[in-house]
Amino acid sequence: METSNKGNKYYKAKKRVGEIKKFYTGLMMYVIFIAFLAGINYYTNELRYPWFLWAAFGWGIGLFFQGVKAFRWNPFYGKDWEDRKIKEFMNKDNNEDDTLRF
């Protein structure tokens, strides 16, 4: 049983590292591509109309949510909210099962 638990933890950790790696790869591509677009924007109209900011804003929103998911940042629930809720529902189910027995 303990070996299975260690293997499960390993796969969870590996999945999380993959999500973080994917975020950093996306961030690197974001910086490179937005810098490229800014260069094109400067070359074409010397930033009189900085249209590359629209792409930076749109892609940045997606990158923000990817980072939130990768780092599991959730300001509304806190760190142990999910575990506490699972325990609460399990206890509630156990209490309901006890009251249904005669």
C-alpha cells in the first residue's frame, strides 16, 4: 500500500512540475514574441500607435491564468480549503449513514 502511495505522489509531483515547466515555456515564448511584435511596431510606425500592446494584453491574460493553475494560487479558498471540505463532506456522509441505520 505504501509503495502505491509513493508512486501516486511521484506522478502527482511529476504532473505539477510539467505544469510549471509549461508555464515557464509559455512565459519565455510570450517575452520573445511580444518583443518581436514591438520591434515590428517600432519599425513600421515608430510606436505612434502601439498596437503590439493589444497582443501583449490578450496573451498576458491567458498566461496569468496558466500561472494561477500551475502554481495553484487561489486567494479565495486558502491552502487547505479543499482538504477541509473533503473531510467535512466525508464526515457528513458518515453521520447520514449512521442515522439511516436502525
